[in-house]
Amino acid sequence: STNPVRSYFSIQNNLCYRVIHNNGADTSTIYCVTVDDTSNAGTITGGGEQCGVANDTLRVTNGVGSPLGWYWSTGGSYNSTGNTTNSYPYNVSGTTYYAYVVKNGVCPADTSRDTVSIVPYSNAAAAIGSAPAVCITSNTFSVSTTGTVTGNIIGWESASSLSGPWDSIGANSTYSTTNLAVPTYYHLIVKSGICPPDTSNNVFVNVDAASVGGTLSGGTDHCGPLPATGTLTLTGYTGNIIGWMPGPCGAGVSSCTYNISNYGSTVYKVRVKNGTCPEVFSSMDSVRVAENSVAGIADANKDTVCAYSTPGVVSLTGQTATAYHWEVSNNGGTSWTALPMFAGPFASYGNLPPGTLNFQCVVNNHFCAPAVSNSVTVVINPSPTVTILTNDTTIDQGATINVFATGSGTPVWTAPSTGNPSDISSPNTFNTSITAYLPGAYVLTVSDGSSCMDTDTLYIDMAVQPFSGIISNALTPNGDGINDAFYVESIEAYKTNSLKIFNEYGQLIYSASPYANDWKGTYNNARVPDGTYFYVLTLKDIDKDKEFKGYITILGGK
């Protein structure tokens, strides 16, 4: 170029310049331009993520230029470390930013950067369980963390023993499960960044077997005097003995000695609880205490009775018993036959054939051994017999018939209702004649020296005649046996009748239904004054009612 000014730019290498004058006859001084390489801070290694605390060395490679030094910052302005070498050792516990500055010649300085990032250690914190144990029959269990967890939850693991194997069961902060069947260990695994994972403490939950009440034995029956003593024993139970019901024994005792001072029955059972499982009861066992059986004294209200008639009762007194078993013997006590129909302290008998019977009672007081009462003898005498040979019949009212009978013992005839003994000609013989004014039963009774009796009956019916109308009109109640009572002929033949008697003022002083020829002129149990009185007699005659009215004169000296 012939221009006196020479411009240059973007030259890549060192260059020298000179000016040639006068066609090369003269040369200027030489001016050299040096081209510096661009400043290059190089590449820093040794930084990046570090776990917990960082203790390492940053190094720079491939740098171009002169180092101006290392600088650091925790997030604000940078500070010089005073180190201008290509390496820098560090020991920090928090994230720190580093810069390495280099300047080559006249070139602008260049900076390389690296960060030492501190990742906090993994911390699974503390694991806790909802309960130290659960019951196998029904349960819910959960594990969770307490405190601050550092890192990401990898998950919970469980195992039946500390030696494993461990199974992953969930990745939440809390894990819940139900119906655990075996004791189990749990722990939580947490990982923070590049740091190694951390495992929490192991949480153990025991699974309690179900409470088993077991079998209570040793109960028995005691007969005799108090007190009753013995021992009850519980076997086959699972859990802890909480207590005995009723006492006297308490918790933790599997054998209990009782001392009972009252008669009766005591039922025992034991409360058992295993761990967290609900408490249960053992089987029940009882101790029964009773007085010895005492049969007492047997006695009969009648030791001699009549065959087929007289009833009697055998009874016990002074007994101690709850069950009665009566027995009878017809061979003097050689053998006995049970009488199951009698279950109390009394046994009745009656309608028995002639002979001799023995009665006794076997008693039990609750479960105690039986006791046998004394034997009671009852003699059954043969009863006299009677048979009326004459058949039942129908006669005219007032007719007489001959009656025949046979039998043993002393006979006595009785007529129906108020029949006059004269109606039966011989009331104390088997064969007699009867003049019947009343229809009904004529009874023949025979008896012997031991008061045994038998009866037979003759039924006489009769054709009732129309009422004759003969009614007494005079009454002399003076006790001489003549006209002492107001008389209506054959009134006994008319079962349906009534009689009313009035004084002269119309006042009713006597009434009867039916009338039986027995009014002797009284009113309120006192004799009425002599005078005229009026009667009204009503009776059913054949097939219709009839009424008869009239007067009667009372003469008795009053």
C-alpha cells in the first residue's frame, strides 16, 4: 500500500510492518504487532454434588493465560480466595459457587465456574408403631415416622425376622394393615439425592394369640358338716389369669383352695386375658354342699283300714330331703316295689284288697347318699259284703213290698229323705218289708266290729196319685206328739211344693220349699199366739201346678 496509514484487524498471528521509500532505496524502522491468544479459564473439575460435607480439590485444565485467582460465593458477591494456582482445595458444608479467572496478555479475562452442591445426608428419622402388639383375632396396625425426614421416601419394608427377607409394602409416610397373623418387623428407607439411603429403626409388632379360658376342674359334691374344702385347678389356658369369680383367689393363681361355710351350690369360673386380646372365661365348675340325707320318721294316720274303702296317708317328719321315693312291700319287707306317683313327704293309700302292707321312704338330700325311713305296717281288714236280691221296682204310693238281701255283718236300712222308720218294717235285718211313700234310694248298709262297711241300694219309683187335698186345719203344739206340726197328707210324695203361712194381718210368718210337715207354730224360733192363721200351699200335681188356700187354728194354751 502506498498510503501512509496502514490499518489492520482480525489478524491471527504476530505481524511486523515497515515502510519502503524511494523504490526501495530507503526502508523505515520495523513495527511488529503481537497477537495474544484469547484468555481461556479452562475446565474446572472436582465440583458438583457432594453428600453431607464437601472436602475435595477443584482443578483447572486447558487454561490459556495468567491466573488472576479463585473466587467463591454462597449466593451473593464473590470473594477472592487469594489462591492463583490451577487447583483449589475446599472443605464446605453448604452449597458454594466457585469462579476461576484467567487473563492472557491484552485479552479480556476469562472465567470458569463450578458449583459444589451439598446434598443433605439421607435421614429416615424415627419410625413408630401404633401399638407394640395386636390380637390375632382382629387387628389394625400402622407405622409412621416421627421427626423430620430428609430425602425421598423409597418405601416401607416388612419381614418376619430381622434377618429377612424384607418385602416392599408401600411408599407413603404411613403404612397401615389389618389382620396381622404373625409377629412382624417394619422399617422405612429414605434416599437424599446422591447420598446413600438411610434406614429407620426397626419397629416390631407382636401378634398375641387369642385368649383361651382353659378348663377348670376340681369341683365336687360335699355331703355332711361344714366347712367344705378343696382345690380347683385351671389347665389349658392361654394368657394371664386376671381373677377368679367368685373369690377367694386373685390374679395369676391357677390353683385355688376354697373353704365354703354355707350349704348350696357355688359356680366358679376364671377370667383369662392374653396380651391385647379380649379377656375370656374358663369353663365353669361347681362345688355343691349339702347336709346328709335324713329319712326322718314314717307314720301312718291309720294302721288298720277296711278293704276297698278306707283311705289313709303315710307321712314323714323330721326328714332332711329334697327327693322322696316311696316303696311298698306285701311280703313283710322281703322285697319292695316303687310307688313313683308319690314324690313328696306323703304317700296315700286306699281301695286296697285285704292283707298287710309295709311302707317305707327312701330319701335323698340333693346329691347325698340315700337314707331309708322306718317301715310302717298297715293292716287291711276284709270288709263285710251285702247284696240286695230284690230288683229295682215301681209301686203305687204307699204300697208295701217285701225286700230280700244277703250278706255279712250287721245290716241297717235307711229310707230316702225324711222317710219314717216305720216305712221299713225291720230296718236291722237283711229281709224286710218297705211301705214307700217317697220314690228314691233305699240303702242297706252292713258293718263289722272294725267299722268296715259295705252298701247296696234298692231304687223304688212310684206312680204319684192326684193330691187328696187332706190338709190339717188344727194345730196343738204342746209336745204331746198329737197335732204338734201342721200336716199335709202325703206331702213327701210331691217333691215340688211350697208352703206360706200368714197371720191375721197378712204378715208372712213361715215359708218352706219344699215343706216336710215340720212347722210347729213358731215364728223367729218362738211360739206364735193362739188364733187363726192362713196358709197357701202350692204343689205340682201330676202334670200341673195347683194352689190350695185355707186356714188353721192354733190352740196350745198360749
